[in-house]
Amino acid sequence: MINILRKNYALTLWLTRVIYGLALLLGQMFAIDSAFGWLSMALGVAVPRAWYVYLAYAVVMTAVMELIIRLLTRLIFNFLRLVIIPFNEFIILFMLSGAVVNAVSGLIKLVYLVSPAAMVFGEWLITPVVSAAVYFGLFLLVKRLYLNDKNAPYVFRCGVITFMIFSVISLFIL
Amino acid sequence: MKTKKTVLCFILAVALILPNTVFAAEAATPSTGAYGLLEEFVTDNPSRTAGTAGEGAAADWIENKLKEFGYTDDDISRQTFSIENYLSGVSGSGLTTTSENISLSVPSAVSNGKVVIGAHYDNASSLYNGYSATGGQGVSDNGGGVAVLLELARKFKDVSLDFDLEIVFFGAEELGLVGSRHYVSGLTQSVKDDILLMINIDVVVNGDYLYVWGEDGYTPQAAYFAEISGGSARVLPANKRAVYGVSVTGSRPYYTVAHAADSMSFLDAGIPVAFFFSGNLSSGSFGYVENDGMDGVMHTENDTLEYISERYRDKMISNTDAVVNTIYNGVTADGFVAAVENARDYITGGFWLNGVYAMAITLVIMAGLGVWAYFYYGKLKKRAILGTADVRGERVFTRPDDDDIFTFRS
């Protein structure tokens, strides 16, 4: 897989963006409904539930998320001196992991359609648990591709601390 | 010749006058049923903003109408409550700091509990809701509900029921369910336990479909009324447009359109509800809309008799009649008590709605993951020292120092 990525980085990046955007729509289906539902109420205008609204949301949010991911990753890599991991390749792997988190979370959240009350526990539990599992998988992949037994513990420690900080922040933002 | 002219003039005059007379007679024919009451109510009480003289006049009007139906002072009571806390920053001429609920009791000889049927009679206002409702008459929200209640009051007069019935017209709903909250807060626990069902009617006149809602999942009472209605009213579709965010009632950390009504005051107190409203939850738009054409009138200046009846008169008549008939046939049917007596079992418990529990469980899981990560980190450190040796055994090191492993730190 990594060889395909390295052969045509630009194409892989665009494919990653498309996958990330689609997964974002699934993972944030209820958030999108909420945002546009509230917007409709606030403006007193019924926003049409049309494909182009979803497309616009996916494009804008994917662009914004990629920008945030690139900025934060660059910042964290520099701060923690993680020079051994190639930045551009990691961005693609991280975005694909994010896509998996969104897709799996989105599938689990379909239970809200049957019982919206599940939203209360679901919103707290689903994303952190799924994220923990997927990002551990990302660590194993990164370890296999770029790390050795000597530097893996340090990268793992950095990853866990970063994950915990962002998880706690997101819990309290929620 | 003169006689002929006179006869012709007479015939001509009759021909001109007669059709107008007939048409005038037709136009003067009063509307009947709930729709007739709706026309009468909103024409006489076009402005009923909570805390205004208009709301007080509407309360008087409702009481007088109930007396016209044959009810007496003994049957009707009025409950005054303060809305002062909700008017902070609001100024307007003639505003008072109180509102009222009007309650009609229809006691039964053999009481198997109690049923409360309610609707709010105030209307939205740009004074405090931020709506463009100025100029509206509150026909959709909620003159229709008042008309249905009045028609039910007329139908229940002299009907013998197996349970006590109370019909309540709530004030100050648009300020935040104030009237119904006040009503529920005044009930003792034994009275709350005694209530079989609260039926709420709000925004029923012009939506594409009538819905009946009992809770954010299956409830026997919603299924019961949907069946009784013969297809006029339906339970909410699987996609109920649940969205994130605090409910307007503040009691649920998520929101569905059914939460924004007086029935929530009862549901929060553990009383089962059946909430009738109209709209289109299968439309091609985000959130709740009244109809697929997205011609929303609720909370706008278009919520007038003229605007709505020009466009939706048939819908107004069929919707209000359907709600009246569904409720009346439903509660007078032999199987009613049996159908709703277990409705309490379907109310979502406080635990499942309490985000604090969910947060605590999440933090415990996160802490568990942290502990697991700590041990996994130890395992990685051992591997760092031992290379590819088997690190599962505890033969060499139990806890290597940080200095023993390679890091990028200088």
C-alpha cells in the first residue's frame, strides 16, 4: 500500500481527501442535520436537504480539517522532534485513520434513528472509544513502516499523551 | 306598454337581487365544528401574547365559551401564575407579569384515574421570542389547538367516562412552557401517579401530516391513537430529525421537534403523553417544516386566518376534525384504559438522559485506556532494550529506566 502511495503521492492525496469527505458525511450526519436545522430555525428559511448542500459541507469541512491536521501535526512533530516519521506520508495515513473513525462512528450512530435517546451516551462514548482503537492501529502501522524497537516507545508515549489531551479537550467541548 | 315595462323592470330587479341574496346567505353560513370555533376564536382574539391584555381577554373568551356549552363556574377554574422571570429585558405597553391557565373538569362517576387534554392559547410574539410574529393571529400556533379543545369540551358534555377528564388551556407557552410547568408543579405525587395520559395539541391546522408522539421511541399510546385515527395521524418516521443541542425545555441534551411543547412538562414529571402536531418530517429540507412547499407560517406574521385559510382551508378542516375525532373516539373506546395503562413503562429513564453519567463512564474508559497504554508502553520499552527477544516473560527486566532507551532528546 505504501508503495502505491509513494509512486503517485498527489493522486493518493486526492483519493484520501475524497474518502475522508465521504466518511465525514457519514460520521457527522446528525451534526450536519443539527447545524442546518438550527440554521433554518435561526434564519427562518428552510435549507433544502439537497446533495449539493452535503457536497459543499464535505468539501469545505475536508479542506478545513486537512488544514488543521497539517498545522497541528507540523506543530507536534516539531515540538516532539518526531523527525523520523515522514510528514507528508503521515498526513495521508492520519487522514485515512480519521476517515475510518468517522465511518465506524457513523455506522454505530445509525442507532440514533431508532432511538434518539441513545444520543446522550453515544455522543460521549462512541467517538473516544472508536478513535482509541483506530489510532492504536495507526501507531502499529507507523511502527511497522518507520520505527524500530528503540524509538517506538517514545513515539507511542507522544501519541498517547497527544490523544489524551485532545480527547479530554473534545469531551469538555462537547 | 307601461305595464310591460314595469313587469320587465321587476323581473330584472329580481334577477339582479336574488343571486346576491342567495350568495349572501351562503357566505353568512357559519362554519361548524372545530374549524368554526377556530375562526371565531382568532377573529375575536387576534393577539394573545403572554402577559398582555389580549391574553387575558382570550382567557375570558374561553371561559365564556365553555359556559355557552353548558358548563358552570363549578366546572371551570383559573390558575394565575407569575411570568415576571421571563420578561427580563422586555418592554411593551400594557404588559403584566402574570398569565393564566383555564381548566375544565369533567368528573366521572367511576374513576379509573385521570386524563388531561391540553393546548396553549397564547401566541408567539416578536416581543421576546425573536420571531417575526408581529401581526400574526396565532392560527396555526395555537388557535387550532384551542378550537380542538373547545370542540372536545362540547362533545364531552354529558358523556359518561370511566375516568376523570380535565381540559386545560395553558398560558405563556411561548415564553418557555411556563403555564404547563406551573400546572405540573402544583400537582401532588399521588395526582401525578393517577394521571393515565396527558394529550397535548399544538400546531395542528396546516401541516402536511398529523403526527402523534409519545416518547423518542415506541409508545403504546402513540400506536393506539395512530390506529384509532384510521391513517389520519401517524407515529413519527424512523428518522425523527433528532439533532444535537439542548432541548428548548432544558430537560434533554438533544432535541426533536416534539420536545418544543407543553407535553414535555408532563413527560419530565413522569406522566405519559400523546402529543398531536402537524408538519412534514419527510420533506426535502433540514429540520422541521410544516409542509413540503416550505411555506412555514408558525411564528411568522403569516400565521393569520386570511393567509392560511386562502391556501389550506380544506387541510385546516380535515386536520382539526381528525384530531377531534381521534381523541374523542380514542378516549371513549372500551380498550382505552387497557391500551395506555402501561404507558409509563415506555418513558425514557433519567439515567439514560443524564449526560453526567455518560461523561463519567467515558472518563473511566479513558482512564482504563490510559492504564493499558502505560503497561503497553512498558512492554515497548522492554522490547527496546531486549531487541526482538521475548518480552512477555519477566525474566530480565521488570521496569527499565528511561535512560536505558533511545530517544531523540539530547
